[in-house]
Amino acid sequence: MHHTTKDGPRASERRSGVRRAFVASLTGTALEWYDFAVYSAAAALVFGDLFFPSEDPLTGTLLAFSTYAVGYLSRPLGGVVFGRLGDVIGRKKVLIATLVLIGVATFLIGVLPTYSTIGVAAPIALVVLRFAQGVGVGGEWGGAVLLSSEFGDPRRRGFYASAAQVGPPAGNLLANGVLAALGALLTEAQFEAWGWRVAFLLSGALVAFGLWIRAKLEETPVFKAMEAEQSRPEAPIREVLTTQPRALLAAILCRVGPDVLYAMFTVFVLTYATGELGMSRGSALAAVLIGSSLQVFLMPLAGAVSDRINRRVLYGCAAVAAGVWPFLFFPMIGGGSWIPLALGVVVGLVIHCFLYGPQAAFIAEQFSPRLRYTGSSLAYTLAGIIGGAVAPLLFTTLLSAYGSWLPLALYIAVAAAVSLAGVFLGRDPEAAVDEDARLATPAEQATADAARPTAV
């Protein structure tokens, strides 16, 4: 009698599920960063005049940027609400909800009447929609990481979880491409009148694609195993805070260095190159775009390398490199030449890849599977406030106060040391791999038993 082995249709179906999960994870985080990049550009260029009119243009711009900060400050609420739900009702349902929330908020910003049309209701609505974006983002990242990593082999968690990490460079590249195209096709008056809206409305296409992919996915195997064991937590936030405080602290600290490094080499370097070195914004932006383009390919590579080399060791080495590189970078670009700037930015973003690529897996594996969505979301959102949210402001303040690059380099070095402390506090990947393997064992064993001939 012929018996079908478990490596036939079942293995093919699993590979297909892993691929869909990888794409679903990537599209969600790409949308998140596309929205943030488009919003920051619009806040700098047009929101001050359109939503916060003032006799002082600077006041309007500052108020517009304050709505940008709201998107960061609301993230922890999303991490708390959606992180908890992700561990209780499942990864898939929550990720559909967060994608809808982000997409609808962004689309509504694109059709929002301005101050001249509805008065003070316009800036209030803008702040509310920005807040909603941040809440959705706060719940998106942790689930996107688990979606791809819990479908894949836990021993390749670094590669599969890196899908969520490709989102920032992919989203930023897409946003810059859209803005560059609009800038080339429209006059400044046309962009201010209606062109900026196009960039927001285009996010609807990304949302539709992401929802189509996510709706076709099943729940992750790890969560289904937790359901079968009836081991889902009743109060995941309380459990994380009381039973896994060290894991939460390690996950928060390890994020700070990469966030600060990224803020320097994608955002503040534009200000430094134009203001301090006298370079054109276009040439500085070209250096950043080259580095960001490379990151799209290097993020998965760095994640895969972390599966072969101990993830903590790789992360620690990259954190040391992040702390050292600024002390070489700033003297190197002092002459105001483009080639050293481009080379320096690329090296900085390559170092960032070897932090950020393995980071998703490192954070997820700090927590037990039943608390993983909650723990990862809390760590991501809380670290974002003390890392990425304040970094551009601190860079600006330090340069203004001291007029030297040295305090900037020291700030990055301190942030890298904070991440190094998180790496030392964290646990090795092997423990998390064993936990996931244990959860998957009963289902796998049942399949294997069914495939075996019955003894007579």
C-alpha cells in the first residue's frame, strides 16, 4: 500500500504560506514608513501654511512638526491595545485591523479640507488622524515580525523576521520616488494646491494590496498551537511586566542605538551636509538614497547571517561599529566633497543593516510565544520614543549649542552603548527556537504518525 509522506503537498503548502507571510509583513511595514516619510515631507513643505496659518511662517512649521511627533507618542497606545489582542485573539485578525487603521487615516489626510475651508477644525482633524496613524503603527510592527517569523523555520527566524525590517528603506524609497515625480511634474503652486494630496491617496493602493495578501493567510502555526494547548494569556501586559521585565528591558535598550544611527544617516545628515558643509540638498539626498537602496537587499542578508552566526554576538559587534563610525565619518566629510559623504553614509547604513536586520528576531525571541506580540510591541513603541522620536531634535540642539560634530558622535556612541547593554541582558536565540519547536511538535508528530503504516 502506498503512503503519502509529510514532505509532499503539506511541505509545498507550508512554503507557499511562508512566502505569503513574508510579503504580507513587508508590505505592511513599507506602508507604515511610506506614510511617515510622506507626512514628514508635507509637514516641512506645506502643512504649516495650509493647516496652521500664522503671521510667523516658522511658527506654522513648528506646529506642523508637532503633529509629526504625535505619531510617535501615540505608538505605545497601539502597542498596548493591539499587542494584547495579538496574543489573545491572534496575529492575523489584529494585523488586518492595524493595516486598515493606518490606511484609512492616511487616505483621509489626503482628502482633508484645509484651514481656509473649515477653520480650526482642520488642524484638529489632522492631529486626530496623525494620532490614529501612530496607534496603528504601534500595533503593526510586532505582528508583522511574528507573521513572517512564526510561519518560517524558527532556526531561520533572523531571515524571515527581517521582512518587517525591509519596510523602512522600501517605504522611504517609495515615498521619495513619488515626491520626486510630483516635484518634476508639478509647479510649486500646483504641489501646494493639490499635488501633496496625491502622495497620501496613493497609499490606498498599498493598503488594498496588503489586505489582499493578509486576508488569504491562515493564522500562524505557533498561535494555532497555543490555541490547541489553551495557553493563551488572559492578561498579557501584566504578565510581561511581572514575569519578563528583563526581556522587556533588553528589547527596549537594544533598539535605541539603531534608531539614533538611522536618524543621523537618513535625516540629520541632510541638515548637516547643507548647513555645515555648504552642499546642495540634492547631492546630500542622493547619498542617502544610494544607502537606502542597498539596505533593501542587505536587511534580509543581515538577518540570514544572524541565523548562522550567534545573533547576540553579531548584534554586539554591529553596536560597537555604530559607536565608532561617527568619529571617522565626520572628519572624513569635512572637506565638503560628495564622494566621501556618499561613502560615509553608505557605511553608516550598512552598519545599521547589521543591527536592524537581526533586530526583529532578537526582540521577538526575548519573549515566550504566548507573550510575544505584547512584549515585542511594547518594546518597539517605548524604545521609539527615547530613540528615533527625539534623535533629530537632540542632534539639532547639540550642533546649535556646541557648533561641533563631536557631541553628535558622542551621542551616537552613548546610544550604541545602551544597545550593547540590551544585548548583554538578552537571551540567546536557542532558547526561543526550542520553545517554538516544542509548540510545533504535537502537530508535526500527529502528521508523522498518520503517515506511518499500522503494525499488524
